[in-house]
Amino acid sequence: MTETGQAGQLLAQAREAQKRSLQEVANELKLSVSFVKAIEAEQCSSLPDVAFVRGYVRNYARLLGLSKEETQQVVAHFESIMAPAKDIASGTPVVAPKTQGPRWWRLLWLIAIVAIIGQVLYMWQHSEAPAGSSEAALPKAETVPPQEKRASATESRQEREEDGHSTVVDDEELSLEISEDIAQPDDTDTADIAEVDIASEEAEPVIEETPAALVLAFADECWVSVTDNTGRTLFSGIKQGGEELILEGEAPYRFVFGNGAALESMRIDGEKVTLPERRAGQVWRYASR
């Protein structure tokens, strides 16, 4: 395969035999349609460096299912016809063909990462305010021992008495007495409050739960219909074994059981009803008193 056009023609014929369009081949090879056309037409001026073309041609041949020998011949043919073109275009920068698919999303990711890093640095710098600056700016209150307070108050009172103001009451002693009275509440008041709480708890009424008007228990699957004295249907349906049917109505009640033996027990107003013998599968009708 040395004649020009044979390798490209072989690829084009194999593609057409498989009923594949140029667009389909370009999508699978991640190339543009114009690049695939240039390979089939062997347009060396439209193709990049032979190092790139070698890989594209090999992948194209494999995609079409050419044999190993045919693939090697096609690649060797393109290497032979690309070498002169490479010599003529020496010194000219070679750009690889752009594969399909956008690249703008990488730029967006880069911008987002830079923005996040800048935000973190900004928050970190503004959160490094010295912890002790606010405390240092506040004036510290001076604590005076109680002995000095009393001595100062006594001296002040003595000075007032010497000046003729002997009837002045020491404000500090008075405030101490008042605070002691407040800090020590009367025990009788606490006792009265406790008695009131106990009395209120004892006065709460006790709510007694009243038993349900009607409780039916089933040992097997059974169709049930229950009506009360007013003619109102309280239940009509199927109950499974192990289930209970709890109803509220006005006695007396009328029952229809599709499987009388499936009824295990019956309670009306908390009292257990003695049930007669029943057969499995028997329709049993019953009216309470």
C-alpha cells in the first residue's frame, strides 16, 4: 500500500460498508468531522504532526475492525506520506486537533477554588483580633475588704456625731440587716406553701378507665357484621386470627359470623359472654341481651 489515497480510501470503504456516518465515527474517536474527512482524503496539510496522526489512524482502523496487518499497513502509509509534509513545514508550530467537548468548565472550577481560598483567608485574618484587647480596655474595679469598709463607715459616723449629727443611721449596717432578713425566709411560710401543694395534689380527681362496650377476639379468619340497638352498623369486614375487634355502641347487639368457630371470646361492658358450641365454616347469628 504505497499509492496515495489507498489508506484513506480503505478506511472510508470500511466505514461505508458498516453504514457509519462521519459524525458517528467522529463522536466515537472524540474528533471533529473535518479531521476524519482529512484522514480519509489523506490531506496532509490539514493534519497535525505525524506523532498525533499515527495514534488517530490506528484507533480509526481498530474502530472499523481492520486486521492487525491492515492496521499496520495503514499506519505505515500515513507515516510515509506525512514525513515530507513535516519536512516542508519545519519550523512551523504544530497544533494537535481539538477533540470534542467543552473546556470552559475547568476555568470555572479554577475561579471557584480561588474565590473560596480568598474568602477563607479573609475570614482568618479578621478573626485574629487579640483576645485580651477588650479586657485590657475596660477599667478594673477595685475591691475593698469588708474590714476597711466597716472602718471607713465607722470613721464617717464618728465624724458626723462630732459635727452634731448623732441621729444618723449607718446605711451599711442597715442594708446588711435587710439582706440577712431577705436571705433567711420564715420556715412557717415554706411549710404553708408545701401544705398547699400537697393539698392541691390530693384534690386532683382520679380518672378511671371504663371498659370498652364490646370486645371480640378471633382465633381464625372470619367475616363479621355487628349492629347495635339503633340499627347502626358498627363493623362489617374480615378479621384475622389473633386480632381483636373493639367497638362502642348501644346494647343489645346483633352479630353475624361467617365462620362461627373462629370467634374465640366476647366481652360486653367488661363481662365475658358464654358462647355456645359452633362449627368451623358455619354461619352463626347471635343477639346479645
